[in-house]
Amino acid sequence: MSEKLKRCEACNDPFYEDDEIVIVDDELYHKVCVTLYPTGYFAFLGGEPLGETENEDGSSAYEILGDGEFLEESE
């Protein structure tokens, strides 16, 4: 795999182009790996606070990452 691939800080799995990503303090997480609380949106991982995030709905990996930083869906 490419060394350029970005990985989730929680599970260490690479991002696929349609994965929903949450950014917390410049760190990238799969939306499913964190718990979001609607307090201005603060992300938690396993009950531990990560920090505030501006993209509470998550964003698709292809919207945030550059070419080669995520895996494309296999057919």
C-alpha cells in the first residue's frame, strides 16, 4: 500500500473514498469510530475527549484527502 494513505487515528484503517471523516484538531477519524456530542461538536473516542470539530456530520474522504491518500472502492 502507498505510504501516502491516510489512516484513522482510532482504528488505524485506511480511508476509502466514500468514508465519512471527522476532523478533530487536525487529526482524521472515521465518523463511526468516534462519538459526537452536539455541544458545539466535541468528539470522544472510547469515552476519552478528543476535542472540538467543525464537521459534525463528517465529510467524505475524497472531499478532504488528496489523490493516493485513500483507497477507492473495489468493484
